[in-house]
Amino acid sequence: MQSPKYTARAHTNIALIKYWGKLDQDLIIPMNSSLSLTLDKFYTDTSVFFDSTLKQDIFRLNNKESSSLKVTHFMKVLREKTGETRFAMINSENHVPSAAGLASSASAFAALALAASRAAGLVLDSRSLSRLARRGSGSATRSIYGGFVEWQQGSDDATSYAVPFEENVAWDLSMIAVVISAKQKKISSSVGMQRVVATSPYYSAWRKTAAQDLAAMKKAIKKRDFRQVGTIAEENAMKMHALNASAHPHFSYFEPASLQVMKIVADLRSNGIFCYYTLDAGPNVKIICQNKDIQTILAALAPSFSQERLVVAGPGPGVKLIDKP
Ligand code: ADP
Ligand code: DP6
Ligand code: CO
């Protein structure tokens, strides 16, 4: 017996204040609250149905049969929560490079949470969906909503979820993604942050400043103070990468080209073009800018990066069903 098939689309999000460390590995309760912007250009479409003839979950990513411990674990959690006993056929398409620091796990598990819960017969409200997506990947907690989103760390499964900070962003703000490498990273986000929590001597300082950065960021967004938003985001990202540099064994997600982009951004800024960078667990740089400066920034990048490596993204929407029975 087959369940009806549901297909969901979720967009990725890039954190302006980063989540980097878990208090609880299994429940994915973070060490600090975070705040992100959901992007329109990068997303995942995932369809799910349950089938009693399947002996295990089948996961196809970009039309290729794949295996993912994250997906296996998530489906186990989903069956426990919903009472569904059948295995699932999962088909997913990433319109974002996978595992390259462009937040594929965020859009992936937000889409999977919606499609799989509906296929299992459950209609969840946004908060419950955010909690469910969290069990797949922390950043997915935030991709339930569009625009600026805050993930309130909470202290347990019931209290750790995202809330919209500003869903419809009426602001001429963009992120230019410089795609330096679409290759899968060597150290996954989960592994990287776990090592940092266990070994970085600076971790307690990070938690303290992340809370201060978040409060300042929320004020700056409300005031529409673009320079303040950019400055706090860039500094917060660099503090996160400083944790990686201070871990044991230390590691870095930067490639030479990442540093090159960072320097181009710094040079633009000295010339009065106010733009800022942020990097996640991967070499790709996201440039936070105002729409009026996009062409100037693209021109500064053009000698070093071909056009198809430069993706201009704006604020994107929350998760939704794009196909249902
Ligand atoms: P990223 O920077 O892309 O978020 P992560 O290391 O956080 O990288 O997560 C990558 C992992 O997320 C992949 O190894 C895979 O397990 C999972 N993933 C990526 N895309 C999908 C998808 N569409 N559906 C299910 N799981 C996915
Ligand atoms: C640097 O959500 O990918 O992008 O919870 O282990 O799946 P898991 O990690 P993930 O980590 C994201 C880290 C980050 C910062 C952020 O998105 O807040
Ligand atoms: Co991720």
C-alpha cells in the first residue's frame, strides 16, 4: 500500500549570526541562538511517499540513488513522531551545490520535513515543522520561514525552534554568492562544530559574543542600518572561523579564492562601496550588499570569477508544498 505523494520546496538560508555548536547532538539543540536570511535563488524540491513493499528508505538525490546517514536518521525520527511504519521513497533535487557551504542541508531538511510529515498524514503548524526540520539539520530549523528568521536556541525539543523576525523583507538587500567550489567539503558542518565545541579554548567567549551580536543585529535590521548589519555579520562569521583555527586539530574552510574575494570586498569598502562578506562551512563567499551596488561589485569580481560563478540572490520565501494529491 502506498501513501499519497507530497512534494515540498524549501529555500536555503544564510546565517548573519551563525549557529556553530550543539548542546545536544541527537536533538540538535544549539549552543547559541542564530539569525538568517532565506534566499530566493537556492532551493531544494523533495517528494516523499510511503510504500509498504519497501524494505528500507530509498533516497534519490539529483536523480541518483544516494545514501545519507542524516536522511536515515531523520526518517527514523519522523516515523517515531508520526507512527508511520512504512518505509519511504524520497526523491530530492538540489538547486544548490550539495555539502559545499551553501546550506544544502537547510533547504534539504526543511523540504523533507514538510513532504514526509504530510505523506505520513500529519499536518503540522510552522513551529512544529521547524522543530521537526531541526532534527535533520540545525540550519533547516530556520528554512521553514522566509526573510529574516531567528532560531531561538531554547533548552529542549519543545523550546528550540525558529520564529520569523521579518518575513517580508522590504529592503533593497542582496547576497552575491561567489561559487568558488561546488565540491563536497572534507569536514561536514556537524563534524566541524563538534570538534570546535570539544577543543577550542575560545568557545565560551564565542557563546557570549554571539548573544551580543544577535541583539545588536536585530536592532540594526529594525533600524535599517545596512552598514551595521554588514559589519556585525562579517565579524560574527570571522569569529566562527577563528574557532575552527583554534580547534584541535585545527581546520579551515577557506580556499585561496575565498581570501581573494574577502580582499576584493575590503578594497571596495575602502573605496566607499559598502559591502560585507560572510562564509559558512565551505569556501564559498556570500557578499551582503545593497542593490544599487550590485553592478559595481560584479564588475570588481569579473576579472577573477566567471559570470556563472556569481549568483545574485535576494530574500526568499518559506517552505511550501508545490505538489500534492
Ligand atoms: P551544506 O553546507 O551543504 O549544508 P552540510 O555538511 O551541512 O553541508 O550538509 C550536507 C549533507 O546534507 C549531505 O551530506 C547530505 O547528507 C545532506 N543533504 C544535502 N542535500 C540533501 C537533500 N536534498 N536531501 C536530503 N539530504 C541532503
Ligand atoms: C556555518 O545546520 O549544516 O552554516 O546541524 O550539523 O546539520 P547540522 O549543521 P548545519 O550547520 C550550519 C552551520 C553554518 C551556520 C549557520 O547556518 O547558522
Ligand atoms: Co549544512
